Amino acid sequence: MSMWIGHPGALREIRDGAASFDRTPDLEVVEFRSLAGAVTTWAPPVRPRRLKLSWEAMERGDVDHLDRLARRVDAPGPVAVLDPLSRNVLTADQGAGLGAAAGKWSWNTAELGLYGGQFGAYLANSVSVDSVPVDGAALYWDHPVWPGFPVAAGVPFTWWVPGLRAAGAALRALRIDWHDASGAYLSGNSTTNVTRPMVATPHSRAVYARPSVRFAATGLWQLGASVLAVGDASAALAAGEIPAGEGCPPYSVTSYSHAATPGDGRYRDLSLELTEVVA
């Protein structure tokens, strides 16, 4: 699968496979040793990733695009990346249904609520549906920074909620809404066949995707796992695979270099490093 990189709304497909790809998080774990020799550790609550990429003999069109990103010609940032190794663009805790709801889920408080996760980052959430309007009670999965999850033109997304399915939740529909750069609603795709993952292609002017479910009846169910995947991952998900959330964070370009490819100056050998940021 290709990689898409750029500012939201202007993602470019990079067809050349990267010669190297490293997406290691900065753990920054600190060890403390007592006089008796016992060891304790401390880890920061946020562990940003550094995405290190390099290409050989890259086409000039792709080089020009990455060069403009690195030099911040069109915008200061941040940069979005849809990379081929991410099988679930939800955050890790969001994909597992854990922790406080702020920045991860939203809903109409007159219809439902999430409970449990507010008491600890590693505690599971349950969804309590108290009132069901005609079109179903809606629960949305939110991106922590942008109005939704960045999309690329013509690239489908797969949406699935195996946790709610396993809990026996009364689901009316799976849905993905498409939004423009300002966050304004454009259109949506939905299916009432909740027994299989949903696959949908973005609206032609979409910049962000916002997945959700609609509940058909009142009740209380554990939220559990959920998956939003780039491309058509329906077969693997239907077969029982539940990839952990890896996120689709905003990045800042922090290192960049390029040089003419030896023996052919029409192409460039290029390296790029991006660091996960909060805005």
C-alpha cells in the first residue's frame, strides 16, 4: 500500500516504497536505583513517536511535495500521514475503549453516556443508552486534535466495532460522516448491516472522517474494541483480527535532507524525520 503525506486536505500519495521506515516512540523511561539495589522506573504519560523515512531515486514530483512540506512553504503545519503499517488509526486507548472520554468520544447527553473510564486511564468504558430518537442514539469517535481523522481522495476506510458486537449491543447502524477543512459536514455513509465491517469511500471534497454508531434500543453494554482502518480491511476484521489502535497524530517535520541520486541527477535520495505533536 502507498503512503499519503501532507497537510489535511492536501495529502499526496507517495508511490515509491521507502528504503527505510522507523516509527519508534520516545519512551523516555527513567530508572531509579535505591541504595539496596532495587529499581523503580518512571515513564512520561505522553510518548511521542518519531517517524523516520528515507527514499532512493525518488521522482521529482514527490520530492517537490516533501520539500515544500519540510520548508513550510504552504502552511506551518501540522502534517498528517496515512502510513501503510497502521492497521487502526484510532488511538490505543480509544481503540480499546479505555479511559476518560474527553477528546475520544462524544454524544448527546440526553441520549446516552459513557461510564467507567473517568476513574482511570486503564479502566474500561460502558455505554448506557437512556433514550433513543427516531434515527437512533449516536456515539461518535473523535480525533484528539482535528475535526476528524484525515482522509485522502479516493482512499476507502473500514469501520468496525467488534467490542459492541461481542457485548450484544442493540446497534441500528454503522456510520462515517465526511467533513471539509473547517469541520463542516458534507455527507455520510451508513449501513444497517451491523454484522460486518463497513467500507466507505470519502466524499470528493472530504478532508476528515468521523465514525459513529447508532443504537436502536436502551441498554448498558461494554464499549470494548473498535477499528478505523485505511483501505478495505473488512475481510481480516470479519475473520476476527482486532488490531490495536495506533493513532493518526499530527506531525511536525524536524529533519530533512536530499541529494541527487548517484548516476542520475533527475532523481533524489531523500530522508525525512517527523515528530508527533499535539497541534
